Amino acid sequence: MRRAVRSRRSLLKSALMLALGVSAGLPAASAVPAAPRPRIIRHGKFFLVDGWVLTAEDLRELRLL
Amino acid sequence: MILDAGSPDRGAFARTFDICIVGSGPAGLTLARRLAARGLDVALMEGGGFDVSVESQELYAGEIVGLDYMDLDVVRIRVFGGCSEHWSGRTGVIPAHDFLPLPQRPMAWPITKADLDPYQPEASEIFELDLAWQPPDLALPQAEERFRNIQFRQSPPVRMGQKYRDEIAANPRITAAINANLVDMRLAPDLATVEGAVFRSYDPSDPGFTVSARVFALCLGGFETPRMMLNFNSQKPAGIGNDNDLVGRYFCEHPSREMAAAIYTHPREIFQDNYSPTPEFMEREGILDFILRVTWRDRTPKSLAESLKGAVECASPFTESLGAKIRGGPRGCLWGGDEEFRRLRDPQTYPSGTVWMACEQSLVRDSRVMLAEDTDVFGLRRMRLDWQLAEIDYRTMLTGLTALGAHFAEQDIGRIRIPDWLLADNPRLPGGAGAVHSGDWNGGYHQMCTTRMDDDPRAGVVDRNCRVHGMDNLYIGGSSVFGSPSYVNPTYTIVQLALRLGDHLGEVLPAGGVVGEVGQ
């Protein structure tokens, strides 16, 4: 039910956090091991983070910037 | 008539034809029908039968070196109708800018799109397409001009051997044979004129028979055409048409595979988009052409097993983690059965998909078809394939995917992940040899450019009319003559070229004429 009221943006953010192994205020899934900080490659105004093409806003939300 | 080369009926070939066409795939069948309609006397020779057989397919076996490729005796089908008997039916027109030379594409076509455009209506009729002409691009809102949203057309798909078998059999201008395996070509003393083509059936004791014609056309595809030309070296040691060591070189595929995982911000109502770079984007980035097929997994899976095979959740650490988060359980692609699977795959709460990419390959001289030491049942040396890519090919992949990721983010469509292997310092397509149907293969069954078209004999095997440089009466039909490969599925272009070749030969081979030099 909680999932149903989440905004799309929130779902996307949490998905990216899980993918990148970062915590930005959301409770971590207990069974998910912590991952090292991902490698960030700047590509123009975008960023390649563990292969994901992300915006600067994404990185701020994920506390990677 | 269509006769069996192993039967006494083959006496029907004991005369001189206007043209002998070797190979009954999309190029050969189209050329035969075109020339017969002009009143010319056609011999149409097919090495396979009406159905797939082990003894026929086995002739395609060969060696693979260089990049992994699909098994050579599986990736093509050697039957009446050729590879139209197993193609997907996807058709498109090569865009005008893919015919032209660019700094990053120094070798291009000697002809333009306008030379092939007149053949769109007839090619579309052959493939039973709804529209005679290529439809326009779809609208694509974007913050920066990077992509076109192009449309392909879908043939049923037409199986040309099945569609035209009765017509060929009833055509009084065409004498066709199945199980007729080309084993040699005999040249006149000038070494510039083919006098006869020698064929054998599968009977080991068959001494073979010769077909004489004023003109010969090899329509055997991007692998067999160069293999035959290199093998026929009894009179010309380097092989026929190989004075400049070009036969078999510049082998191109459409490097292609599922390249990226995608998570979408919103569910989508469409099934698929096809993004291709604008000419301006290609020029600005110094890359080649490509197609990005963006798939939206917004449909109920057909079956659990089928869907699991390509499930996004097991495709990357990210999607696996996402599944774990939603389930509230541990990571790992362990499923709780069909009910759980369908809940997780609900596209309204979990919109996801994949990005499949196919690229125009650069022309690499050492990417080539050669001869192996091993021989087939007819004593002809088998094929050795050395497929190679260049730096620009990987840069095209990376640039295209990065631009798509930027477009997705700008338009709030979602995010995509570029695979690790492409981000490596020296990327190389992952292995996938033999995995023809696994989704992990690297090509499109498209073998091109091995006898490429160029006005300069030092750069191409055939001229703009598909005539082999240095030969008066030998022509080639099929994808081996492509000047460069574009990203477009090749079958439609193969038929356009065959229709054009038919018109050319119809002009230089007047019906009822005598044998003579064809010239230009």
C-alpha cells in the first residue's frame, strides 16, 4: 500500500539508491549488503554512475554530489 | 520448369542462356523474374532443395576467428528462397545520408538513395507491405536535436521461395534447378569472360554439368559469393575478380544486441520506439549511424518461463535490487511462483524494459571472409570468418547510448544503464558464439560488403552496375555488394538492387541477341 502512494520520482530515486548502494535517508534493506561508492564519470551535463546515465539533480538526491 | 539437378532432366541446360543466375534467395529470384519479364532466357540454379537438409546446410560450415559469431551452418539457410525462408520480415529503406561519404565514413556507396527509390513500389509489392513508400519519421519531443523516431515496415514475412515457386515453375522463360551446387566457373582465354558454370548434384559419382550463358550473376549472399570467387582459382590464382585482393574483405555485420537496461518513470502505452541519430548529430559526434530499439515491458508476459528468460530483474544489479526492495525480501532472482511474478511485473508499478541497439559497422579491411584449409564434400575450401570492429564502432555504441540516457533524463522518461563491457578501456563485444536464439548474440544475420560496390577497382569488387571489375560478363547480386552497411535490415535493399540490376541487364542484353561482350 505504501508503494502505491509513492510518487514516480520517489520510486525512481529509491530504485537508483538501491542500484548504487547508497543511503539517502531511506531505510536500507537489511539483506542488501553495502556497496562501495560508485565510480562517477562526468559526461557533459550528465554523469555516468555505475553505468547509469544520471543528471546532476539525481546525484544531489542520491547524495553523490 | 524447376527440375532436380540429380535427374536426367538436367539435359534442359544443354544450351546457351541469356543469363545464368546462381542462388535463389531474394536477389536471385527477383533478378530471374525481372529478366524473364523482359523476355530473356534465364537459368536459375539453387544448391539447396525445397526443404532444409543436413547435406545442404553442412556446406556452410566453416571456421570463426576474430570476434565471436553465430554458427556458420545455422546463421544462413540454403534452400530455394534462400534466407527469405527464415527472415523476420522487418524492412526499411537506407536513409539518404547513409549512402554518402563522411570524414568518419571515407568509403561509401557510388550510388545514392535516388538511384534505388524508383524500385520502392515494386519491392514493397514483393514484400506485401501496406505502404509502397517509406513512411515519415514520427514526432519526437526532445530538448536537443539528437534523434529521429523512425518507422520500419513489417512484411508478413514473405517467404519468397514459397511465394514464387509455382510462378517460376510455370514461367517458360526460366529453367530452374534445385540441388545444383556451383563447383567451378570456367573462363575464356582472355580471363575476363565467364564461359560456363559447373554444377554438381549431391550424388558423389556425379561428374557435373556445365551451364553456358552470355552473362552470369552470383547471388549467393555475403559469405558464399566471396567463398566461391576465392575458390575458383584454377585459371586465376587469386580467384575470380580478385586482382586487387578485395574479395571477402570489408566484411560487415550490424553489431547488435540488448545493450542497456531501462527503468521508466511512467508506464508507456506504446510497445516500441526506434531512435536513430540525425545526420547533424552524427556529424557533430563523428560517429556512424545506428538504431536504438526502446522496448517497453508493458504487457502481461506470455508465459512465466518465456518471460523469466529475458526478465529485467535478473539483468543487472540495479534491477535485482529494485525487485528486492519492492518485495521486501533478499536480493536474488528467486521467484515465488507465477502469482508473485505477475505482481512484480505489473507495468503500472514497475515500468521497465530494455534497449536494443544495431549499428552501422565501419569498413575494416582485415574484417574478412577467407578460405580455410578444410574442404567440403565438393573439394572446395570452407570459409574462415575473421570479423573485426574498429574503435569508431564502440564509440558509436557508447555515444548513442549516452545520448539516449540524456534524452530519457531530460524528458523524464526514465534512466538507462550502459553495460560494463562497453565502458571498459578497450571494449569488445561479449562472447555469444553459437547462441543464435539466446538474445546474447552480436549480429543480425546480415552479412554485407564482402564484394562491395565502388567505382574504383582498388576499393571495390563490383562497379555501380554490380559488374565485377575486370570481368566482362560477371555480376553480383545480394548484400555483398553494399557499399557500406547502414543500420537498416538489408533484405529490402537487396531486392531494390536486384530490380535495378535487372533493368541494367535488360538494357545491355537485348532479347534474342547473340553472345558478345557486354562491356559497360
